[in-house]
Amino acid sequence: MNNHDNFDSLTRDIHDMPVFSDHEHHLPDESFRQPVTLSALLDQSYVGWLGYSPGDTPESRAEYLDHVRHNTYYVWFERGLLAAHGLNTPVTADNWDTVSDTIAAAHAEDPDLHLNILRQAGYERLILDTYWNPGDDDGHPDLFAPTFRIDKFMYGHHSEAKDRDGFNPWENYGFSGNTLDEYVEFMRAYIKERHDAGKVVAFKNAEAYRRPITYAEDNREAALEAFGKHREALNEGQWILFGNYIFHRCCELAAELDVPFQLHSGLAQISGSDPSHLVPILEKYPQTRFVLFHAGYPWIHTIAGLAHNYRNACPSMTWMPTISSTAAVRALNEFLDVAQSARTITWGSDCWVSEESVGAVMAWRWVVARTLADRVDMGLLRLRDAGRLAEGLMYDNNRHVYPKAVAVS
Ligand SMILES: [Zn+2]
């Protein structure tokens, strides 16, 4: 068979495989009670991050599509939207209102459509990061397994301190002690209790959006100094070191509870998110399994190097196929070349709305088929081994990396 035939047959096989996602932000049911228009969906997708607005006229929408339609966020968003709603014609300025009305009517008719769309696309399990209410499963434990966003605790140096979403860990979690050690003990007990109730299948940290991922310095003296002080009384360095101290305690707790620790690396604040900053953490906590999100894009080679050197570094392709589909093929090829175990390579769609998750899993199926067909063609993979490898990438690796997220049926 030539490469094209291999790609086509792999595409067919992969199309029917179930999928397990290691990272999502799906919105609560109430969000789908208001009209789900095309503009609203775009706004809640990564296409919205491109900074263009479609407006309300055929002219503004045509201009909008000229700007965004070749970006892979849009390419897969549109494919997901059409697939989820059984539409065949690409979105144009002329059919915009018709498409939008069709989507809104479908959601209005079926209040569970946002969940059914995921199931129809093959999602069997999704690890959910509800950063607005850490550890929630949106009331659907059959579908969603919660990761616990530990970031919030990194802001609790004072009873009035809040993170940048306005979340106050003292108020929200009910801490009222007086010392740093009491605070850490409270955090540990709080997370353990949730874990023992089956509500923490992983830890998650996304501080890369707010600060450099320079977590290496674990300075107890600095944390003691910062504790009890208002944010204004702390300089940037003191605030960072308090966060680091809490982060290190969470690295210990993740090992103790035997849950993977998901770390955002790459993109976000691009100046501070180079994954090589994580080397001291990988070395200090060999018993903690770190899932390195987003393939570290644009530092995909750095993630590959970390996966090559450190057994506790899992290279995750989460979000990568929609950030850049071509870079995702390069990253997956390289991760397969170097990862100590192919079982550590995971994926998630990282979306808020289901239509975009459908597009994202189409992107991932495409990336897997493209990469494996290339490897067969290059003589790096036997065709008869490709099916098993694809099953791992689509769902089995996530079951392996996150055993506590596997649904009990
Ligand atoms: Zn995310």
C-alpha cells in the first residue's frame, strides 16, 4: 500500500475508536440554557482568542472569515460544528444566520445536546478542569472526572488575598487558622478528603497564564515571611516564592495520593513558559508523574527532550492539534521517537463548548492517522502495529496515566 492508502485505512480505523480526553473546561449546563448562537459559540472557542469579531452584517462576517478561516482553530471549529449538527455546507457570510438559527434551535430542543454531542463524537471520558469552581464535574460524573486546580491555594498568603479570577481560597475553602503550617495542613486535608471521595483524579496548575513557570526555589523562610501579609505589602519576588512553596507541597501531595500532576507549559505568557524551567521540579520529585501540557508549544523539542530524560515526564498533546495541526504531527512524531514509554503520550481537547471539542477530536484523529501513516511510509512503524498504537493515543494511554479517572461501570 502507498502512503495515501495507509492514511485512508488508518483514518477509517481511528474514526471508530472511542476517545478519552485528559483536559477540558466544559461549561455548566446553565450556560446552554441561553440562545446558543454561532457568534456565542465562536466567542467561547479559541477562534474568539484571535481577536476578530464577526459583527452582525454580511460584510463584517465576510471580512471576519477572510481573517480567521485558515487558522487551525477555525478550521477544526467549523468542521466540528458542521459534524455536530449534521450540516454539510461551510459557513459563509450568506448562510451565517441560517446556520446560527439551526444550532440555537437544536440546543433549545434538547437541553442535554451539549453532552450528547460529546458522546456522539466518541468521547467516553473527559477530565474536567472547572477553574471557576475547582474539582467540579458539572453534575455529570458518568462523563466528567474532575482534576483539582491547585493554583488557588498558591494565593492564600492572607485572608483577603484573591487570585486574578477573584477567588479567595480562605473564604471559598473555609480556612481560618493563623500560621503557614496550619494553612498547608488545611490544604492537604481539604484535597485529601476530596480525593478520598473520588473527586480528584489529577492535580492541575495553569499559573503559566499569570507568572513564569519558575517554580524551582522552595524557600520556607520566604513563605513564612509572606504569610499574613496583604498582596500590596509583598513585592513580586515574595509573592512568587509563596506560590512556589505551596506548589512544592502539592508536588509532594500528588506523589502521596498517587495522582498525576498536570502542568501548563508553553504559550500562555510566552516569556516565562519555556518548559525547560521545569527540569528542577522533575528531578526533585521523581515519584510525582508530571503531565506536560500543550506539547510545550512552541517548545515541542524541549518537551521531547524532557520525555527522553525523565521517566516522570509525560508529553501531553492536549490542545496541540488545534493550535497548529502541522506542528502537532511533528510533535507526535518526535514524542514517539523519544518517549521512554509510548503509553505516556496523552491528549485532550481543552475546550469550553462541545462543538469545538468535536472539531478538536477530529483534529486529533487526523494527526494520529497522518503521523502513523508517515511512520509506516518511513519504515519506522509496521502497519500491523499501528492499530494498537492508535488505540493508545485515542484512549488507552489516558486510562494508563489516569487510572483514577476510569469510570466504574
Ligand atoms: Zn485548559
